[in-house]
Amino acid sequence: MASERIGKRPYNSQRRQEQAKATRMTILQSAKRLFEAGGYAPTTMEAIARDAGVALKTVYSAFGTKAGLLRALWDLLLKGDTDGAPIAQRAAYMEIMSEPEPRRQLELNARHACIVKSRIGAMFDVIRGAASTEHDAASLWALIQTDFHANQRTIVDSIDAKQALRDGLDAAAATDVLWTLNHPDTYLLLVVRCGWPIAQFERWLADSFCHHLLDQP
């Protein structure tokens, strides 16, 4: 009696993609934990691989370099998910931009800023430290600053188009003010260093936005 031929198990690309995505997330979580605990420079890719329970080759295959891993981690923390949509196309940002009332726009900006800063706060200092020793990290640091300033300018331009900026304040100066108040360093000083509750910080941030930017705050 002829033996039956056993066929190969069909290749499941979706399962492989899901496994790769889960592995990538595990590596990112390990990197976040180790970077925040020990800093960027002392944390090796070997340590991250060991903490994540994967081979070192897997970490390099997923991110290329330690700087690439840092950039991917920042992107995840900034956006809060793995969706590739840029900030300007995300629901929170579009909610701010579609709000017709300037004061409410700035209040929404303060609310969403606090949500994001609660994710990125510790990593902000990690990247700042890494920027002093590594070129790619310095490029990431510069990109963070310019992108953040540009996003604040878009909000200011929306308010300016409603003729709501306070008298004598042009859009360029208003953007600098909003960028400074909304900068992660302000969060780190008041929430992390001084221990302000996040709700108190959000109220102060919204009030400060309105006081310094609006014609009738």
C-alpha cells in the first residue's frame, strides 16, 4: 500500500507579520525600560536583546542600529501607537485645528499635550543625553525641536486667521511663546521636578496659553 504524501503546512504570512510586530513591540518596551533606567550610552543592544528575550541579530534586523531603535521608540511614544500616520493627520491634532473657538483650541492643545508628555517625558531626557554623544541621536533631537515648533506654528496660524492673537503679537512671536510654554522641559520642571499633579499642570498650561496669546483671554 502506497504511503500517503504529507503536504507542507501552508505559509501564513499574516501570522508571521503579527509575530514580528509583537517581537518588535517587546524590544521597544525593553529599550524604553533600560534607556530610562540607565541612560542611552551605557545601554547596549546586547542588554536590550537579553531583556527582551530575543537574539541580538533579531534586534539589529528590526532596527538596524541603536540610534534606529531610539528613533523608533520615540515615534511610538509620541504617537501612542504603531500607526504610521503623521501627527498632523491624527485625530487629536485635527480636533484642535477644526475647533472654531480660539480659547477652546488652546485648551485642547493643553489637554493633548499633557497626554503626550506623560508618555514621552522620561525619554525626552534620554534623547537629549544621547544627542551629546552620537550624531544620529543629535539629528533626532534637532528634528524633534523643529517638528514641534512647526506644529505649534500651524495652531498659531489658525488662531491668527481668526484675528484672535493679542494686539501687537505677530504669528512668529506667538509661535515662539507657544513652543516655549508647551515644550517638554516645562512639563519636566513642573510635573517631574516640582511634583505638580497633571491636572494642575494642564489647567496652568491652558491658562498660560490663553493669557499670552489671545486678544481677550
